[in-house]
Amino acid sequence: MKISHASHPLIRMTDCGLFCEEGNFYIDPVRGPVQHAVITHGHSDHARGVSNFYYATSMSEPILRKRLGCDIDLTLTDYGDTITLGTTKVSFHPAGHILGSAQIRVEANGEVWVVTGDFKRDHDPTCAPFEVVPCDTLISEATFALPIYRWKPARDVALEILRWWEKNISEQQVSVLFCYALGKAQRVLAELASLTDRSVLLHGAVVPITEIYREAGVQMLPTSKVDLQTKHDYSGEMIIAPPSAAGSLWMRRFKRAQTGFCSGWMRVRGQRRRRGYDRGFVLSDHADWPSLLQTLSESQARHIQLHHGYSDILVRYLCEQGVHAEGLGAPFAEMESDPE
């Protein structure tokens, strides 16, 4: 394996995002119009309606068609299978982020580049586990690239959520847990399913994505949609809602509500208070500091490019270790609202 000459990288940053000239495609383009887009996963900051043709994993299809439209021109592939785009060989490999999420491996002229997209290495019953993909150059996220960000097992976090729920039941309070509608909500429902069989109520924005996960065979707690038409005493209920519902008129129907938020950002003391939640649960769908370092090492990459989060700090750390690393700037700066 070799590294392409700096003036002719296999994948380079442009105003529209990461571009592979040899294959004439973009990876998760942030603006368009572009002709061909290779999509890592269905979160809205990675899957945007800016392309004429899309390529993604088969497991991503229902999410992408819901997000981008049923009639998009979408070519699907299974993990590990290879497609030819221009003079490149492209394959998708599990990223462990959400259902259908993938790393993109691009091979051309005897060199291999990998774009991780968003990824994590922790156990998650809702998606395929992360796969290490050896390469010459690795383009990786660095959302939580600080030593303070270290995740405990998700089952332990699920136990914390269950005990909080049980305490609220004993006090006749409502448990409103805020989670991102795609990925995090379903992971919580799946982790809790190994601890209880109670039913959970869902905000309307969470319902369709949860049904997509059920149809994919993911085992979760039974759920139903919050009924907006009738008055109801929600005491003792667990309700999962997107963060956008916090402080909204929708919340007024829940009297004596305790609120919680699932996020990797809850690892930092003071974040819960600043965001106005009663409880914070540290559960992230991105790699923590040890997982980032492990992945960069196991990839065997001789050149590393980083984006998102604390990429500058990780670049400096890697360079001090003698690793050839650099940061990628705009347009990734526009994507900092990524669900984590």
C-alpha cells in the first residue's frame, strides 16, 4: 500500500464535501447539486437531498427514503460487497453508529482510503458492530476526542435509566427521556428490553423510525404513540421524545414530569444543568477517546485526517506521537449539530 502524492489525493475536501475525482463521487456531500453521493448513514447532516444518484447500504434504505424521498435514485449494497465507480472500487463496512451505518473504503491505483463516517465500537443491539478496515489513509471523526470522554457499558446506563424510571413511578411522576429520534431512542429501547417488559410512550417524531427498526428485526420494548386527542394521567409512564420537544407546548400535558437526556455530552459536569434537564445519562453513538486511539492504531493508516469535535486536539496529540495527522476544516464546520 502507498500514500498518494499530496497534490493528487484520492479523496479531497471541496466546498461540497469530500470528493473522489477518480470515481466522480462525493461522500456525504453537504451541499449540491452533485451527480453521485456515497452515503455513510441516514442522519440528516450526512444524508442530504443534494445529489442525483445515491449509494448506500441495504439496511439504510428505509431511513434514506424517509429522509430524502421515496423516489430517490438509490443503489444499494451489502456490507463487504464491492461496486465500481469510475476507476475506483468502493465497499461499505459496518461503522456501529446506527442501523445501516457504514465506513466507506475506496481503492484505486494501489492505495486504500477509508472514511469512517460517524462510528462507535461499543456494543449496540440495534446495528452491526464496527469493523476495523486497514488502509493507507484514514479520514475519521473526532467528536469526543478528549481523554475525559470514556463510556461505561450501555447496559449499566440502561440500569441507571430503569432505576430513575422506577423512582419516578414510586413518586407518581412522569419520566420524559429526551433522545435523538434516529439511533439513540431505539438503542435505549433495545437496552431496556433486556431489563424490563414495560411499555414506553413515544413522541410522534420517534414513532416512524422505531417502526423501521422493528421491521429490521431489532428487539425493543413495546411502544405506543402519545395520544394527543385525549386527556390522560401519565403518572409512572416513560416517554421518549426528541430534544426539540423540550420546553415546547407538547410538554405541557405532562404534570409532575422529571426530565432526562441521553448524550455523550452529559459526561461533562455542568452540561445537564446548563441544558435544563433533571438527569443526564451518558450514552453516545460516537467513539470515546480510547476507542478513537484504538481505531487509528488498528487501521494501520500512515496518514490520518480528522474532522468534527476536538479534531485539533487529537491532531496535536498524534503529531506528538510521531503520527502523520492533520485536520479537515470547512465544510465540516457546518455539521457540528450531528446527533451523538
